[in-house]
Amino acid sequence: MKKVYVPGSKSITNRALLLAALSHKPIELRNVLDSDDSKYMQAALKTLGVEIKGQGKNVLLITPPKSLKAKQAELFIGNAGTAARFLSALSLVVEGEFKLSGVDRMHERPQEDLIKALRDLGGEIKCLKNEGYLPADFKSHSSQAAKTPTVELSGKVSSQFLSGLMLVAPALPHGLSIQINDSIPSRPYVEMTVEILRIWGAKIEVSDDFLSFKIEPGFNAPAVYEIPSDMSSASYPLAWSVLRGAPISIENFGTNTLQGDEKFLEVIEKTGAKITRNGAKLKVEPNFDLAPMGDWNWESMPDVSMTGMVLASFCPGSSKFTGLESLRVKECDRIFAMEQLSHLNVDMKVEGNKVEIVGSHSVKVMEDVVSINSYDDHRIAMCFGVLKAAIDLGADPHQKSRVKITEPECVAKTWPDFWLHLADWENQLRPVSALILTNNEKYLIVKKPRKDNAWQFPQGGVDEGETGRQAAVRELREECGESLTVKIKGERPVGEYRYVFPKNFDRHDARIIGAKVEFFAADYVEGEVEVDQVEIVDFAWVSEKELESYFSTEYWHTVRDFL
């Protein structure tokens, strides 16, 4: 049974970072998510005077200042919605002025209701382009902010508005009372905030209708806080297990995740899978014959709804999706992005914010190559990555997948190593052997038929039953001529590397991403180089000094140590 590990929760990581910055003592955070979103949050807090030091893998020591201060600081948060909303609320207790901005998509994500509430509480906010949106200047005097510790808030657009105010409330001199004047989407995220505040010693009262909140000033932060694993990220190995028919054990699933996305387990069980929990471990045993997934309201777990759509594409019968309103204003318009399922022969209908999928076993690539646009959205990329793996089931492992996912590096927002993990789950990565061939102090390099990073040493996959040394010679002859004779130096490789390709590299095939490459050194003996025009478009014999000008920066920094 495959053992799987998922990263720490993005939502809880950023909540814990904010609360630690508002504490009056050093706090150790464990299982911190190492991702773009958490890094943006950390960088912003450092700018405001918070000391953050690494204490080991995914462990941070947070030492807050006596008071948070900003002198016309600029805080950049990329497309991190939690960081944007939480730092906006934090302006109430920051002495001075700061500018908050992000990427263009972040400037399209609404903040009007939060900005209005902050102004009602004494904050001075100037929107620099469009009213109600970032970028914006925030100015506050912490001693004057929230003199009237009561505010009304619309919660329809994002629960992050409410969570941000609640997290900052204990640091206000009189605490804060918040009245929601309409409704709250994604209620489990607010419940998560309430529970975390209580864990951190805050006193909070919540009305029965979950529309009124009263937070007292002050809290008693723990000395150590361990962040639960991310349930949104857990949806990908869960769905992969079901679609691949491969049992898995998520070793760090946890016992008290605090996250509404844990309800996705019910969806998994609906497909016929058996789930067993043993402490922090969760075991999934899928049913080979998928059962109908049925209809679901995803309002309480919107971030896993796209994974649900991928599952529904393969499950028999109709599945109707409601509660998707917030998907329109996420990192991209996620409903629109998921309509790309139709490119893979999925019967999908969209009416407003409602989706219906009629699943079948005929999900497939209809063209030579299908390009899936991730829209630079980590969750779109990851859920289509799972779908791609399901389509590739039974395909020739020597053929490149015909499903391409654009901007695959966007997964760094929440799970930087996702493609490596997916490749590990697949367990179909062929090891690769490369040959560093020299002749009179010249090195043989070949050019692959791709746009970027085309030059490399001759290399290829190791076939079953052959050694790495044998594969290196075979691949050389297949690509550069059967007449070539070489003499391998030694029995062992001179170096090895696991590929994590640079941004512009073709990283779409999960069977290639993460492959281990062993480099063998050899001397040229005799023969002519006659390249295979399909695999290789050019070759060159170059000196060591010239190699750097041919190779990508990452490739050169790796192989130069093997020469």
C-alpha cells in the first residue's frame, strides 16, 4: 500500500502566523506549509517587525515585536487571498502606513466589504486604482483604531473578511463585536477561525445563528502550535486512489483537522471506497467498480469541488454541483476553468453557478494533444493532474502523455512538490541514465526538439532488466549512431540528480517530473555521430568552458560537479 504525506494547511498556517505576530512571546510553529502563500505572509510580517527563524524542516520560531510598525512599507502578497484579507485587517493594529498589493488577478478579487468595515473601525484606506480593490494604502494609529468596538459586515463574498477581523480582534484595546448582516459562505472556514482562537486562549462568543461574534481583548498563546495537514491538498491523493484503483495510506492525515474540506471523505466513500482511520493515519481502499457519486452542495468545501468534478467525470450517472458561487472570485474563475473537462469528452453542463456532470468511462483525449489552461491556479493544475494520471492509466509508459497542463509550477502556491509526489504515487518513473562522453577534452552534447533548454548530454530511460551503464550506452547508440564505441569509466555513476525542472521546461508529464538521472562518464573510442532526427536535431563537441553557454542554468549547475 502506497504511503502518502500531505503538506500543512495553508489556511491554518496563515492564521497561526498572524496570531503569532500578535502574541507577546516567542512561539514555535510546527508543520508550517512551505509555499508561495505562506512565504508572502512571512515576508509581510517581517517587514512589520516580526522576527521569523527556521528551526528545522517546516518549523518556525516567531518572535513578535512590542508593537507592529510600518513606515510607508510595501507589502506584496502575490495572489494570496488569505494574506491579502488578513493583512488588511491587521492594519488596525499597525502603527504607520503601508501599501498592500499583489498580482493583477489579486487586484480583481473584491475587498469592498472588508474595506468598509475597516473604515468604520477607524482605519484610513485609500484604494489606488479601483474602489474596493487592491492595491491600497492602509494607515492607522493603533491607539485610535476601533474606539467603537462594534462593526457590521457583509459576509456574502468571502468568509476571509470575517476571519481577518476575528483574528485581529484580541489585539484591539476593547476587543470587537461583529454582526453579519446577510450570510456567510464557506462557514467551516469561520468555524476553523473560532476554534483556533479558542486554542490560542481567546475568549469568543458566537450566536446560535452564527451571525454575531464577540471577541474579548487579549489571549494566552501556546508556546508550541502544530498545524494540521491540509485537507484541500489531501483531496488529490484521495481522488487519485479512487481513479487509479490503488489503495493508499495518508500517514499524516490527522485527528482534529479543523477544516471543512474533511467532508470530502464522504464523497470518496460515496464512490464505493472504504475508509479506515487509525490515529493520525487514514487508509483508503477503492472499489474497482465506481458507484454513482450523486449530488452535492459544495458551499462548505468549495476548494475541493473541482476535485469532485474530476471524480464525477468517471463515476456513472449524473452528479449535480451547487454552492459554487465563491469559485467565480478565487485565483481564477474556477467554474470557467473546469469547463475544460469538455475537451476530454466529459458530458458537462454549466448554468450560472451550477454544474452537472454525467460520468462515464469514456473520458479520453480527443485530439493529438489537449492543452489544459491552469490559469496560474494551483488547484486547477492539481485536480487536472489527477485526471491526467487517470487518463494515462494503461497507456504506453514510453509515450509522452497527450494532456498538457500550462504553468504547472503554479502548484508552488500550496504544494510546491506536488508533481514529485504525483510521480511517486504513479510509481512508473523509469530511472534515467546519461552519458558524459569525452574525446580529446571535448564533450558530446545533443539538442532535443524543444523550444527551451534543448541541449543536454545524451540520456534516456533504463529498460527493465538492464543496468544504468547498459542503458547509457544503448541510448547513446540509438540517438547518436550504432557505430559509436565507448569505454565507460568505472562501475558506478559519477553523479545523480532528481529533476525538478525550471519554470520554462516541459514539466507536464508526471512520468518525467522527479525522475532520477544517473550520470556515467565515458571515453570515446571510435565511430561516427549520426543523430536520430526524430529524437535529436543537432549535436556538438564542445570544451568544458563552452558547456555553460549551451546548457540551462539549472542543468549546468548540476552537471558541472560531475565533469
